[in-house]
Amino acid sequence: MHLSPTELVGQNGLPKRTLVIEVQDGQYKKSQPFVLLKERAEKCSATVGSRVTVHWDYQGREWNGKWFADAVAWKIEVQGQAGSVQQAQPAPYSDNELDADSVPF
């Protein structure tokens, strides 16, 4: 996990931070950045090595004919430090687990 320092962006000085989490998917790590805005940027208590649950939404916007999208976090729950004893979490969904006969649609 990586959490950037708070930066002030735009004309109004909007507080913004980026939280990047890494998830092990088989033999590869996948990184997912989330944007924290306003009071969420200032109050985030996660630290490097924390296990977190992120609640988020996609937000898109158009600027000068180009489209931009962000995964904006609206709630972050700190579960504990990496390596600490945790309750068993369900395994993340993997499309490798399904075959053509078990797809529900």
C-alpha cells in the first residue's frame, strides 16, 4: 500500500491524496489507485502495511474533449497491519475458477 502526501489542487485548493493498494492475483501483483478528496484526504489513517477495505465509486468528467475517470474512495476501513492475525476473508473472485458451463448468463 502507498499513500501520497496531501496536495492542494485546482483554483479552490481542493485537498487530494492517492491511495494505491496491491492485491496478489496468482503469481502477479495488481495495483489499484484510489483518489481521496476533501476531508477523506485529510482524515485517512491508513499507513504503509495496513490491511484496508476501500468503498469507492467511479467518477468521470470531460475536459477539452477528453474524458478522465477516477476510482474515488468514499470510505476506508483499516483492518490491521499486514502479518497480524485476521479473520479469514473470502477469496477474491477469479474468472479462472469458472468454465463455460458454469457461467450464470
